[in-house]
Amino acid sequence: MNYKTHFNGFRCFRCGAEQKADFSGYVCPACGGNLEVVYEWPRVRPVPDWWKEVARRNVFRYAALMPVSRLDLVPPLRVGLTPLVDAPRLGELAGLKNLRIKDDGQNPSASFKDRAGAVALARAREIGASVVCGASTGNAGSSMACLAASVGMPCVIFVPEAAPAAKIAQLLTFGARVLAVKGTYDDAFDLCMDVCAKRGWFNRNTGYNPFTREGKKTVAFEIVDELGHVPDWVAVPVGDGNIISGVWKGFRDLKDAGITDKLPKLLCAQSEASNAIALAFDKVRAAGGTPDWKSVEVAPVQATTVADSISVDIPRDGLAAVRAVWESGGRAVQVPDAEILAAIPEIARHSGVFAEPAAACAWGGLKRAAAAGIVGADEEVVLMCTGNGLKDIASARKAAGEPIPVECNADAAMAATEGVA
């Protein structure tokens, strides 16, 4: 079942070198930089709805904008088409009149990473891979395990031994071979790279595999599809940088294909305790002028944030992320861990959306940006919720408090509920 794709090759983020669509590597052979997938779009004016198939109930309704030529090999799960929730009460807390939340915690594995995994898995099956493998702090791995299970593909995931128990439980339940590495996410990433190279497995690693970005960009398509236009801002929690570079890729592809005529500004929200991309962006911004991307470096940090999904020493898609924020005219904001934890119940109590710590970082960053006048009160903002709070209930309990113990009688219950309207 071949499908018409406009996928036309690859381009390096750092040096600009291009490769043809049949290139079988993962990174630029000229400089080792990360690659982005490029397309040759049809030039049809006015633009009809060639870019979407409404009847298809997952991200592959946008297959015309994706590098997928075998739709019979895509996973059968409902990945994407997540709700865009109006959040006026939450917006009021930051003085924002037009706030919506893109709740990707409602994906099959409760994570935004399902978008990346769906396209990576389709690619792996198209090229005849026997095993799909990756490193993860939890979400990317549990997503890959979930999707691989849906098609019977063997899956091996490397995680740091400190990954949250809920995410480990998902991995094991979906049947992945899980290796808990004695070390950090970056250690797990490097070990995964080594084993994949030696065994010839399909490497799904974030940043390193350009097809993960092609899955993540689909959130931009859905935002425009539902709103009918491009918002002013998209606020994104950032760790290794692949989500925000994917969001930007999606909006750029829509504009380059002639489907939209506007681009949003991106707000990069990072924990103060895992801030490599924010630091690099601020340095580029302070330098002024047009950056020479060949010379821009994203220096490693020692990440200690409570938000495990964005806890990264070495951002594996850091340069692409810095470029995305800069090219969009956006900004980077750092958020203390205390504010990240406080954001979990604040989002939940004012919108009904339950976010894990990494996702809550986006709200903490947006509040700071609004207070600083970076984001205007009347501007339309989409806040990315990239993972469900059930992924890390320990952090949620720490932020939300404890239940009130009562004796099993009405008088005790009445006393405990005094003051409730």
C-alpha cells in the first residue's frame, strides 16, 4: 500500500549539507550534526485540503506532510488528535485572555512522545528493521514499547535506574526488554548508541533519529486544523530540545507548503536545574545579528531537576531547539523546581488537566513570560501539556498535599468539610 509522500531528503542543522532520500544514516556524514527531513511541496494555489484526510483518526491523517510511504505499516493505535482545551480560568492567573492547553497526556501511552514513536516505528518497518531500540528517561521508552507492542515488533529500552516507577511499569507491561542503566539518561543514551551500532538495530534515539521530529511536528498540524489559524505563541517544556524543534518544523512545513501564511513565536520553558538550551539561546540572543550556526554550541550542564522527562545534561537536539526559538522570534525562560511542582495542582484545579512535572514546567515558564511582558495579555497562546500526571504521582502528591484523616462518623466529616461552599 504505497502512499504519495513529498519526502525529498535530509539537511544538516549545523552545516547545511544535504543528503538524498535514500540516505541510510542517521546524522550528517559531513559534520556529524543532526539532520532534518526535507520535502518538495506541491505548489497549488489556492491550497485545497490535500494535506489532510479527515477520515483517518490518528496523526497519519496528515500523511501527505510526512515521510511515510506505507500506511499499512503504521501502528493501529489512536496517536494524536488530542484535545485543545479552553483554559480561561488558568489564563486569568497570568493575565492571559486567550489560553488553550494541548493535552497530549491523552495519547495511548499518556505522552506526547507517541507522536515521535509512531513515525519512527513506521520508518523502522518500512526499511525492514527487526528490533526497535532507544534510550529514555521513561516517556519515550514507554511510548515506543506501547507502539511496538501494537504491531508485535521487538523493543529494547535503556533507562537510567532512577526513572519513575510508573514509567518502568509501563515499559515492562508492554513487553519491552528494559535495561536500567547505573547512571544518568546521558549514560543510557550513549550505551544505547553503542549497542544499536553493534547489533544493527533501528535506533529511535531522540535528536539522533530525524524521523522522531517528523512525528512531533504533527501537533502543529492539529493546532492549525482545530483553530483554523496559527496562534501567536506556543509554550513548550524543553529538555533535549526535540519537541520544540519538532513543533517549529510543523509550523514551518505548513507555511512552506502554502497552507498557512504565519508562524508562531515559541516559548522555551526549562527548569533552572536543566537549562542548557535556555543558556545557549540567551547567549545567541545577546550576541545580536544573524547567528553562525556552525559555531553555536550548547554546553552541557549537570541536570538535577525533579522534572525527570526534561532532565538532560547534554541536549541531543540542542542546536535545532536554539534555532527554533531564535527563528520564531521567541524567548527562553527558566523555572525553579519549586514553581514546577506548584504548577501541577494549579493547572489541574484551574483547567481540569493533570500534568506531570515536565509538562507543568511550560505553565511555570508561561507565567514568568507573561509577568515580564514577553507574552501579551491579548495574544493567543497554546500551552503544551506533554505528559499525564499519573506518570509521576510522587511529585503530584508532594505538590498537592495529603488527604484529611477522619473518624467514620458524620460529626467528624462535617467538621472536616467546614467552609466548603
